Amino acid sequence: SQIWDLLFTPRHVKNVLCIFRAEIVSLASFACVRALLVVRRPAHVYGSRCFSSSAKMTDMVPMKRALISVSDKGQLLELAAALKECGVQVLSTGGTAKFLQEAGLPVTDVSDYTGFPEMMDGRVKTLHPKVHGGLLAIRGNPAHEKACTDHGIDKIDMLVVNLYPFASTVAKGADFDTCIENVDIGGPAMIRGASKNHPFVTVLTDPSQYAKVIEELKANNGCTSMKTRRSLAAAAYAHTGAYDAAIANWFARQNDEVPAVTTRAYEMAFPLKYGCNMHQLPANIYKMNNGTLPFKVLNGKPGYINLLDALNSWALVKEASKALGLPAAASFKHCSPAGAAVAVPLTETEKLAYEAPADLTLPALAYLRARNADPMCSFGDWAALSDIVDEQTAMYLKTEVADGIIAPGYTPEALKILSAKKSGGFIVLEADPNFVSPGGDVDYREIGGCVFAQRGHGDKVITTKMMENVPTKNKDLPEQAKRDQVLATVAIKYTQSNSVGYAINGMMIGVGAGQQSRVDCVKLAGRKVTTWWMRQHPKVLALQFKPEVKRTGRVNARVRYIEGDMTDIEYKTWAEQFIEVPAPLEKTDYDEHMKTLTGVTLSSDAFFPFRDSIDVCIRYGVKYIAQPGGSVQDAGVTEACDQYDLVQSHHGLRLFHH
């Protein structure tokens, strides 16, 4: 008895440690102490706010009484039937009680249990000590046990509650009073109480949780495990937190206020293998609480960068198609387009340069153009199409090296072809064309402990009408030029800034992204324009490859031939691909061929601060300029355009993208 008193006074842990540290306990005494530590300790040694030892150590808890009050009756009968089979007494309220009774299941109305009726139009029905005491009572705690006995409180071992549908009521456009009446009070109070007491109480807040609990009840003679209860409690607190966040944000909007504290609730959609890099773990995709993702995964396992490319590229092609009334496509790499295009017929020379298949459908034509803006950069790209992907488009994509695709739909044949690509690992996403973010029109981003918030600008659609403000002397702006201005402007809207883009024939032919100097963007994209146009030079078209050289090899060999800056070692390997090694291109080949390129559009995501960009772009066949304007140097830039007889449009919309 002395050892017992020593061990289980409030200082028992310290005393035991002192005994062990002083090494004054004999082997026999140690065995005795060890045995005592696993014996059930009497509850009187704990204060009224502490669990008894049995409470701490309990894993499996039998369900004897459940309270069910739900607005969503989905899968409820299956759960109630399982509870009946386990001999669980069910308490319920109002409509839920009636629903269960009509199904022939025994139910005790909460009003009969508490002795108080529902009142105030149902606002008060579970806010009662006999309900909350039953949920919060610590089993084995003498004070709690006495309170239950004295006040006729029955312990409640399971709570099944889902809350009034506040978010969906708001989404339906209900008036203020209706929304207020869909703010649940009793439900969150019960959920929080039951979750706090999760060592003894199982709390379910969503029908998706029922099946697992039913399985556990059947496997464990009507008991649930601590792991399950703790997991459900975590989900319950997340549920009430998201619910309160939706209410708080809605209240702020009623007064046109920016809330001082903004809470946004996310639900895990699926885990990712890793983030941008393999060491960046964990990595996950979340969706807005009670919302959906803007796409479905039909095949493959998308990665972090895949999804960034997918969302950016989908926004681009959706907007371009809406603005121009043509199927649009994009080829993305690392959050910027390598190319983008709409379905404009190919010239005969383009067919040869792009090795185009015969009889292309419009979606296939749009993607072929997008892919051929800069085919080396498009190697391993992410594809996006504004229209349903058909078999011909899938067959063309099958021949290219790509990671995945996003589109609003696929024919069965196309989906089968794409799903077999990359040994079944090709990623196929189906975009929702009608998706509206449940998070509203403000985008949030967390970086380095700061949260950035800004209104999105996806609704700022670029149109041909915007291109009609022409400050230059030359105002001759044909429809095909307006088309290219719109396409180029939409493309750079979704390109990392600073950015410019060249376009002709309904396709981007050079994108300059992510440069600190705008004129460097013009030069970078101009180099790509040169490569694109030189691919149509007669000498390049005449290259004779050995039969075993594959398509990707031919594309890369042509580009390196045009660039011409190979080392001796590289040249030796390059030359082995040809039946007859071609003579190098001369400077006159470039100069004469580039002079034949005309009618190109250049678009910039912000104003040109100096005339230098105009002086550079003129080397690449530019005739039309699209930019927002608004610089103190606008007059000087316009004068430069006049000197080269260019047509310049000021559309008034800066389009930085970061």
C-alpha cells in the first residue's frame, strides 16, 4: 500500500523517476513497480478535469446510444440499420426522426428525452444540458458520473450531424433572411463538444464517412477505435471551421467590406508525387470546401507543374476560341506557351515544313500550328485544346513527345488512343467549360508567410474591337491582322512577364517570356521567329535524312542547321543523320529569306518604354503592333512606328502575369 500511495500521488511520476535514478529499487521491487504500472488505477487520484487511467488507455469503445440530426439523408438508412443491429439506442430530431420512423427504425425523439419541445421555429431543439452533458461527460470521472446520475443525463456515444446547407442556400441566390435561417447553431455546438470528447464519442459529419464506421462496428462488436474517433474528430473540426468561414465571408460581403480576417477552407482532392522538385514534399492538390475541381482526371497521374500548365493553357485556349470563334490550341512548358494557334488553313510550304498529315480536322490543325511555333521548346509539352478532341487530333498527338492534355472532352476513339500513350501514363484531363470558382473572383497565393490576394482577370476578354484604337498614321488594319493581334495578346496574357509575342497566319511564331528588359523579350522572341521562318527556306526543306532518323530527330536537326553554331564534335554526330551532308547556310540565305517575311504582328504585355523594341522588331517582318499604351514615351514609340509605316493599336489593358 505504501508503494501504491508513493506511485499514485500527484507527484507519482517524479517519485518513480527518482527511485529509478537513485538505483535504490531492488530487482524484485522493480518487478513489483512494473506490475503496478499496468494495473487499473483508481479514479480518485485524478482531478475533476482529468481523464481516469482507463479513459486514457481505452481504444475500443462500444456504441450504446447515438444522436442523429441531419439535413442530408443520404446513406442514413444503412447507418441506422447497422446501429440497430448493434443494439444502439437512437435519439433524433424533427425531420430526421420522422424519416427513420417511416423506415421502421426505432427512434426516441430528443424532445421526449430532454423534456423540452422544439421551439422558436426549430432554432432551439438540441441546446440542452441533457444533450451536451451526454456528449461531454468523461467516462470514469467521478464528478461527471455523479452529475449524469443526479440530472438524468444519458451518455451519448455517437453523434451523426451534418449542418444546415448554408453555402448552397447562398449559391442559389436566396434572400438575406433565408440565408440567416440556414445558419446552423445547435449542430456546430454538438459537433465541437463531441469532437472534444472523442476518446469516448464518435462524431460523423458527412455521409461519405458512414461506410467505414459501419464496417468497423460490424468487425468489432459495435465498437469504434481511438484512431477512427480521432480522425473523425479532426474532420469534424475542419467541417465546422469551413462552415463558420463561409458565414463570416458572406456577412462581410453584405456590407461590401473586405473582411479583416479571411478564412478559406480547402478539401484534399488528391496527393501529388512531389511538388516542383522531388525534394518538395508533401505536395497535394486541394479544392475549395464543398466545391469541385475545374477538371477531371481521365487518365494518368498529373504532377504539380503539369497542373499549373493545364490551368494556364486551358484559360488561354478557352479565351482565344471565344474571342476569335475558331478552335484554339496551345503548347505549354513551365507555365508559359511555347506556341498557341487557332485553326487557320496551312499553306503548301507550311505543310512541308511541319510534315503535316493529310486531312487534318480543325482541332488537329490548331494543335499542329501551336506545336510548330517552336517545336524544340514544345518537346515534352502540355497540350490544350478548346474543342472536343477527335481521333485525328489524338493520332497526331500520338506521334509527338508530350506529357498530357486538357480539353473539354474526347471522343471514345480519341480517349482510347491517348490513354495508351506513354505505356498508359499519358495524362488526360477533361476541363469543365462552365466551371465557376466557389472561392469567388479573388485569387489567393501563399508565399513565404505572406498571403497575396488579387481579383482575377480571366473575365477581361481580349477582342478585335479593342484593337481599333490606332494612333499611328497608317490605320490600315485588315481582319487577319486583328485576328493575329488578339491571338498574340491572349497568348502573352498567360505568359510569364515581361513578355512579347509574334504572330502570323493565326499562330504564335515566337514568344519571349520572363525577361527583365522588354527589348530583350523582343530579341529573344525574334530569334525564334527567324528559326520558324528559316524552316521554310528551300535549302532546309530539301534536307535528305536517312530513313532511320525519327521525326523528333529531323525537327532538331533542322533547327540546329538553321542555328549553325555547332561544335566540331556536335557537327560530326549531326552530319551522320543525312544521306548527303548539306552545305552550311550562308548569311545571304538568312538575309534574303527574312526579307520575304511580312505581315507579322507583335504584341506586348505592357507598354513599350522606348522606341528600341520597334527598331528591333522590324527585322522580323513586323507590320502590326498591339500594346496597352500609357507610357510617357508613347509619342516617341508611335513616331518610330510611323517611320517604319507600321500600324499600332493601343488596347489599354496591361497584362502582367506572375
